[in-house]
Amino acid sequence: MLTLTRATFFRSSLALMLGAVVLTACRSTATPGAAAPASAGTWATVNGRDISRDEVERAFRRERDLAQPMPSDEEALAGKLQLLNDLIVQQLLLDKARELKIEVSDTELDNAFNEAKKNISDDAFQKELAARNLTPTDMRENLRRDMLANKLVEREVTSKVNVTEDDIKAFFEANKQGFNRPEDAVHIAQIVVTPDRAPQQINRSGNDAGTTEEAQGKAQMLMERLKAGAPFAQLAADFSEHPESAQRGGDLGFIPVSALRQQPPALRDAALNTQVGSVRLVTIQSVHTIVAVIARDTAGQKDPSMPAVRDMITNTLKGRREQLLRTAYLNSLRNDATVVNHLADRVVEAQGKAVPSLAPAAPGTK
């Protein structure tokens, strides 16, 4: 089932659930002159159902990091194109859920809504809604759609992934050397925030601090989200500015203790002296690193009879297969659908310029 926290409540879970599949599953099928003209307020059509500009604008207000400066018109439009892709895929999932008679009851929705905001005071909740120009009804509808899409993926993808004893044994034999640890090691993940803007997009959201002040504020924001219960891997994939580990949800794997002892003292201590399951923020010369200690392991040969080894192999195989099946399933839905991304066509026609019909809505407007 869908799990929400205070940190993720005001953001859609759909993009995080689908990951990189969205771009491949949502290309426009339109060709010049092939589709009937759509109104300026219609930004996409999925199986005859319009996705309006207002829907995308609401999604943008939910998703935007209020701690960051307002993006430029071009940056905002690029973000809305990505959100429109997310909504297109979501609509494909909702159409399929309707076909399979998958529903979210009022009781399920009430419970999820109350659980998501249980740690937010009514005053803080109302202020957050006002800052994003949203209503409780907007949030409930977004949550309902997310839950429906999640239920469908759970039924059609997640529940069908199976890992057998033979699979576990085969994986272990193929990777046996990797389970022979020559020395004690620590499994670490990281989120890195720098004051220097990268020349290309590094993380899933494109969020990148550009000044010392922005980096400090971003690091503090991430720590607050982690304290509120946001998943470390999702935050790393969305916000980390480390080019390699961000793509893996910040995961650095098991690092030998001898290698950790060669790190700068603050990083060394964070890795070696932090309890498993805890995080610590380390700042060195304006670069902020949030270190998460996931597990510790001792030297020696491991085998599948050890619960930790068995769980690791099972989770690895399930993750790979689920990602493959999810990608195939979404592309299968896309193959059977009629999708026209009007906004993408208009941006291409405008050669990327911020023309009046594509310009972001004025702040505070619906």
C-alpha cells in the first residue's frame, strides 16, 4: 500500500513510484497536423480524456520546493512538461484501474489522508496549503489518484515478482567472491549538497544549489525531511548533487573500515561512530554530506544461510525484476493508448521560447 509521510504529503508519489519509466512511457504520438486543434487550456489528451493546464499547475504548486527561489519561466515550463508526463502515465494507470474495477474506498482515503497529516498541526497545514494555493480537496484528490495508481502497480507488477530458492543459490554462486569480505565494512549511503551549480542535471528533480546560502538551506531542509520520515533513497535520488551515487539513491555499498579511516575526520567519524539506521550531517568547506549508516558487517565468507545475505540477494533480485516488469507494463499500456502531448508540440513550435500561451500562471492564481 501507499505510504506517505509529512515530508512527502505535499508532493505526488507518482514520479517517485515510476522513476525513469515516465519519459519512455509518455512520448507524444502527435505529428504536425495529425490532431484536431486543442484549446490553450488543454495540455494533453489521453484516450480522449483531456489533461488541463490547471491540473498541471496544481501539480507544480504541490511539487515546488518553497525553500528555493522561483524558477525562471523556461525552468518552470520544463518542470511542468515533466509533471505533464507524470500525469499522462497516471491517467493510463487510472484507466486500467477502472477497467479492472480497482477502487479506493472513502475509508481508505480518510485513513491515508489523516495518517499523512497527523504530525502537522492544523495551523501549519493551512499555512502550507495557502502558500501553495491549494485546498484540502486538491490534496485528497491527488492522494486518491496516487493510491489508485499504486494499487494497480501492486496488483499487476509487485505481487507478480517472485524469487525462488534456485534464484538465490544461482545469484550467490555467480557472485560468491563478493560475499567474501576481507575485513570489517560499513554499508553507507550519502546525500551531497554543494554550493556550485553543475553544468548538467545530476538528480531526478534537477534541484541544484548554486550558492553557499542555498546549499546550507537545502542541507537543513533535507535533514528536516529525514527527521519527518522521508525515505533516504528517494531524497538522495531527488536532491543529491553527487553525480554517481544520486542515481543509486545515494547508496555507496559496503566500504572497508580501512578505507573509511583514510577519510577526513568528520566523515570518518560519521561513518564509524554513527548507529545503524541513523544519519549525520557533515560540512567540510561549504560542502554538506548527509551520511546514513545502513549496516555493518564483519570479515569472512558469507553464504545464503545467513539471514542478512539471503535478504540482500532476495531484495536485489526482486528490485531488478520489479523494475523490468514495471517498465514493460507501462510501455504496454502506452502501446495500447492514444496520447497527444499538446504542450510538448507547442513548445517545439515555439522553439523553446516563453510565449504568452505557455507562460507560467501568475503567482497566487489557479
